[in-house]
Amino acid sequence: MVVIRSSKNSCKACTKRLVSHKISITCSICYMTYHPKCAHLTPSDITELTGEWSCYSCISEILPVGAVMPLLPSRPIQIPVSNKREKCHTCTKIGNVRQMTKCCYCDNLSHTRCSAGSTGCKECLRKIFPAYDVSIRQLHMINFSNTIRFNPFNRDHLSNQIGDRDDTDADLNPWETTSSLLNNCKYYTAKAIKNTKEYELKLFSLNVRSLNGNIEEFRENIDQYTKYDVLCFNETNCNTECLPFQGEELELDGFYPPYVQTPARASNRGGGLVIYVNKKLCELSDINVKSALCCHDNPKIGEFLVAELTLKGHKNALICNIYRSPSGDLNGFLEQLKIFLRNLARHRNKNIILAGDTNIDLLDYGRIDSVTKYVDTLAEHGFAPVISRPTRVTDHSATIIDHIFVNNCHAVTKSGVISESISDHLATFVTIMVDQNRLSCKLQEDTTEMSSRVINDD
């Protein structure tokens, strides 16, 4: 039977004194006594025990395959060495040994964040369990990646089947470039993204669901984010006046201090926009927030944050970060968007990128009037979408509510969706060519290729 008693002896696992007024549990084989926590038992577990209980040490000696937990408590073993730095076995980065734990399988040191506690380091777990770090979202992505895509500019789309079809000069169709971009939009892992070239501008956009709450995640993986020239975060829930250090805690290595726009709601929840600019892209004096274009007065009609980047030797770039709450007035947002686009007309000779989460599912284009009106309104002002894959995936749905639109689709060299994320949204990105000489050569090559294809078809 289970022996539960109070004792003045020390716990076999943690060696700490057993307090007389608290419950302890004794092994029926070796008669050693443990704290319930050190024996990996909860109070409810103890009350449910009806037979004899044996400790891990005894079970491992009698039946080794039945031993699945270590003898010591489940908290990681801290290595008592101060100010010594070692390479992490999992991520290979150098770190302080005091912030590392020893793996029970390989006996190597790993950062606490790279370890799964007493279960072992994540590197060993990946080898033992091949699908250890594969999320449900990534498993769903295998199915969604080949079956769901937004591309109303494809000539075979149902919306283009109305009326007589003229296949003459099909490749010279003004929407052919946009259709090709949407077809080439793919899922990428964060590590697959390459560094930006000097003649390119790469933008990253994510609904972060609280920037302050996730800032440490970005710092720990900063190498993955310095590949981008511009980071756009929406639904940041950040008001610098409410932060202890007035926004200094949001700074990232390699980027200028962020441009923070307070959420439209007085509660500072469910809104807010932030733009980071990489120090490699331009000087701090070359960044200008366009206050006349910014808007965050009414949460029902959306939030807009606009920054103009002066790029030496290239056209200026206008970065527009946008967010619309799902509870907002969609018609009011569309009216505000029209006003915003009309004001952008004076900047049409610049490279303009619209990015953000509007909570409008592009897959409903052609079925829901408001969605169709949204895409058509942007198209009327010369903006084309470059994201065609689902950006928010759950067990029962896949939607494209995180968008990127550009005013020069010929300048786009790559666009896609990052398959892993720290929030319930997937990040999107786009790379555009800002060097006009290279862009002219690219356009000439594309035109030559289209013309030759038409001649060969004839």
C-alpha cells in the first residue's frame, strides 16, 4: 500500500528537510521518502493512489524501459559556474554557463531557451522525435500550400470567364505580371530568407499581437530580422507613455529606434503600429514620418502609419503600415482607404508598399462585395497584391487577411509568407528592386521574353 506520512528526514531527491506538517510520500521498495513535487506527484495524484507506489530509482533498476523521468525534480539543473562562456549545443551561439542546462542525453550544455527542461536539449529531441518541433500550423501548411491561392488576375479565374474571351496577345495582358507574382508567392522558413542586396529593399510585415510581450523573441533571433530593411508590426498594443522606459525597451540591434503609433483605442488594446528601419538602408535623417497621411483617431475606420525613406541614388520609398480591427466598420474603412489613396497620388513616382492586417479575407474576392470592392479600389489606384497564400491558419480555416500591395509590380523580385511565427498570424514579406538601371534591364528582358513567346505561338 502507499505510505504517506510526516517525517523529519530529508527528501531523497532534493535533499531538503521534510517539514512535519506537510505530506511526504515513501517508496514501498526502498522506503526512501520524497516531497510529492519531487516525486512528480500532485495532491490529486496522491489522493487517487490506491496501491503501492515506487520511486523512479527503484523502477529504473527493476524495469529500465519504464523509467521516463529523471530522479531529480523536473526543473533544469543549473551549472554552478560563474562568468564562464560556452557554445550552446543546440543553437551554437556563445552564452553564459549560468544560463545553461546540461542535457541528460548528450551531457552537452544548451541555453535554457534551447532546452526542454529535464527532458533534454531540443537538438537531441529532434533526433529522437523527428516531428518534435513541427507545429500544427506547419502540418496544415502542407495541405493548404498547394490547394489555396488568391489570384483573380489569372485569365482562367471564374471572374474572367464572363463575355467573349480574346486570347490575342495574352502574354501582353497588363495583369499578366501580377498574376505571375501571385503564382510565385510561396511559403518560406525564416532561415531560407537571404540577406538583402544593395539594389533591393526587403520589407517584413506581421500582426505581432503585443510587441512588448514578444520583443525578447525578436532579440533572441535578431539575425533572422536584420535580413530585412524594414519591419512593419501591427496590433502592437503599445503606448510608449505607458511603458517604463518610454519605448526604449522596444529597440532592436541593427535598427534605428522604432516609429511607434499609439493604438486608436483608449485601452491601448487591439491596435497600434510600429515601423523599424535597418541602419544599413539609410541614415536616420533620411527617414520622415508623413504625419499628414497617418491616421489613428477612430478605431472603427482603421489605422495608418506612413514613413518616407530617402534612398541615395534610388527613388524614395513610401512605407505604409495599415491595421483594421475585425470589429471595425468595413464600409467606413473602405471610405477612409479611398481618401488615403487619393492623398498618395502625389507620391505615385515613388516606390510605395502597403502592408498590414486589414482582416479582409482575399479568398472571398468575387463572392463578397466588400472584399471585391477593396481589391478593385486598390487596383484602380495602381496597387497590385503580391501575397496569395493563407496567412492565418487554424484547425478549421485558412484566410488571407495579411496583405502587401505595391504600386510597381515589375519591381518585385520575390514575395512570400513565413511558415513559422510567434503569433497566430504568419508574417509576409516582399523584395523590390530599387536600382532603376537594373530595373530597366529587367523590364527589357521581360518584354523581349513575352514578345518572343507570342511570335513562337503564332
